[in-house]
Amino acid sequence: MNKIEIKSINEVLEIENLTIPSYQRPYKWTIKNIEDLLSDIEVAIARQKELGNPNFRYRVGTVLLHDNKDDKRADVIDGQQRIISFFLLQRFLTNKKNFVAMNLEEPNTKYNLCRNFAYIKDWYALKNKQAKNEVVKAFGDLLEVVVITVEKQEEAFQLFDSQNSRGKALYPHDLLKAYHLREMNNDMFEMLRVVKNWEELDKRIKIGKNKYENKIEDLFDDYLYPILNWSEKSKTTSFTANDIDTYKGIRQDSPYPYALRTVKSMPLFQITEPFVAGKEFFEMVHYYLPLLEFLKKEVFEKCPKIRGIIEKYNGAGFCHCKNLFLCAVLCYYDRFKNFDEKAITKLFTWAFMLRIDLISLSYASINKYAVGEGDNKITNTIPMFYEIIHAHKHTQIANYPLNLTRQNGEAAKKSWNELYVKIIELNKAE
């Protein structure tokens, strides 16, 4: 009979004949995963104390099991990485020798087990006995998981597939949503409110053959994450699940001075500054999405010559420059809350001079240009995002000296010469 149960960590670790089948992947959790787990446990313990509620529970995931009656085993289909890590933690804290049945000789598994166990020892090296005992106690009456047990193996894999392949993909913003909901201190009204607002925006819309648009996903991937990286003179990459730590924010109860400053500043957001974890993450998304649309509209309405250029040309390289320009406008407005047409023209000129400098323009060229890298073919090697976030007045950007005499004579013979003329005229008019 299939069943779904809520079990404590102790109850999961005590399941009879719990087994990691040989077909499962090796144990791959890193030190960073262990650090996150230990931090989450400390947060859960602190919340239980703060609430003064012994019935408070902290959910740490889902485990999918196959009740393998033929071999009298409970095979772990999903959740193995977390289960193994809890066994490691239990062994260190209680010296219990029980462990999930698995291949301990697989090289990667063996290495990660040893490394992660050593990290757990280091984590608790300076903590007192009470702190360790609190974790042991939490295994029984605080930390819990959802345990789904199915009788037929094919049903187990169908369920696993539906969660990991056939269902909605776990995009980075999905993982951030789950993380920040957990940080909302079980405020059910606020959680329901932000989820409702989020779901209205979190829709994948088909806009062409094999091309989709998602407002939240695009906000992070095309704007917030690149701006954050470029402002630090670092080249950007696609925003993936490996990068979500960047947007986990600061916990409300963090004692560090920089965190206290952040808590006091909320809800005033800055792309390059931290925010408070939980509700403020959702507020940040709902702040920047309409701001981005507002700025696009402002550019088109208040800068008709720029609009005319953007509407006339196309091509992959031109679109890269357009996105670079919009990122620069968002970064500028985010810092100064000022829409100076002279500054907007300056940012447009800086972004599109790259298009007329290069015959072939890829995103790799954009990435280098944004952080101030370039060769003798590039007219303006300026880390503009770095300059924006270090400027004290908006006039420093409006009056920023740009070179309009391009260095690459060969490019002048190409089709972008007309664009170059328009940029020159645009700057004369200003």
C-alpha cells in the first residue's frame, strides 16, 4: 500500500533496511551543501526558541522510498544525498554506528564522505556540549521530512520522473522562491499573498519557435545578475541553480553590523546591495519588474532619436548591445533615481559604439566590454557599471568623456557606418 507520512529525522534514520540501491548515483554533496544544512538546522533551533513553541516543526525535504518486499529493503529513490548527510551528522554527534546500506567503496562517494565528516567535526569544534545536544534533540522533535513510500518500483520511478523531468523544471528562481518562503517565519497570510502574486508573474510564454519568455527568469538572467557581476568588474554567466546563494539575502536575526544596516534600509532596494531574506525577496522582484518596464517606456517616450535607432536595426549583435544599454540604464536609475536624457544618451553611445567597432559581435564580446576589457579595435574600454556604482552624482555619468572616433577603420566599410553617423548626430544634438 502506498503512503505519505511526516517523519522526524530520527524516524527516517531508523527505517529498517534503508538502502541506497547500486543504480543510484554516488554521494556528491559538497562542503557547501553541508554548510547550508548545518546553518538551516541552527536557524530552525533558534526559531523554536524564539517562538517558545515546542510543537514548532521545521521541514527539511522529501524522501521517496520503494518498499522492496522481495529483498526486504526500503530503497531510496530520491533524497539520498540528504539522508546520507544526516547519517554523517548523527554519527559525529552520537557516535551511533548505524548507517544506510550503500556502496562505500565508490571513489567519489568515499572521498565526499570523508571530507564532509571532517567538515562537520570542524564546524562543531568550538561549539559547547549544549549546542551539540540541541541538534541531537532536534533530530527527534524539530526536524522532519515528508516520506513517500510506494510498493511498485515502476511507480517510484514514475513519481521521481514527474518531480524531476516531466513536471515544471526547477529553475533558479523556483529554488529561490522555496528558500525565501521558508524564511518567512510561518506567516501564513504573507506567504499566501506573495505566492499568489508570484504565480501571476511566473508563467512561461511562447514567443517564437523554441523560444519562451518568463518575466522573473529573464529579470535575473538578463538584468539583475549581469549588472551585479559587471559592477564588480566580473564577467557574467547564465544565472543557474549553482548561483542562487547570490540571492539568499541576509537573515533577519543576523548580528553582523552590515546586516543590521541592511535590515534598517529595507525596503529600499539596490541591485548591488544585499536585502533581508524572506518577504523582502518577493518585494524586490515586484519592485524591479515594473521598474524595468517603466524605464523601457521612458527611453522610448523621452528619447525619440534613440527609439528610432532601436526600431530600425536588428540582428543578434545589435540585440546584445540593446540589452547592454538597458542594463546600464537600470543600473544608473537604480543608483540615482534620475532620468537625465543626457546620461541616457551617454549610456546608449557607450553601449552601441561596440556594435560599430566590431564586424562580428557575440555575447562574449559584450561580457568583456562591460568590465572594461578590449583591444585596439575597441573605441571605449570603460567598465561602465563599475563607474556608475562608484559615482557620487548622476552628472558624473551624464558628463562622462567618451571617445567617438572609432579605432577600427575596417568596420567603417561595413553596414554599421550608418549607425555610426546617427550616433555622432545624436551626441551633437545633445
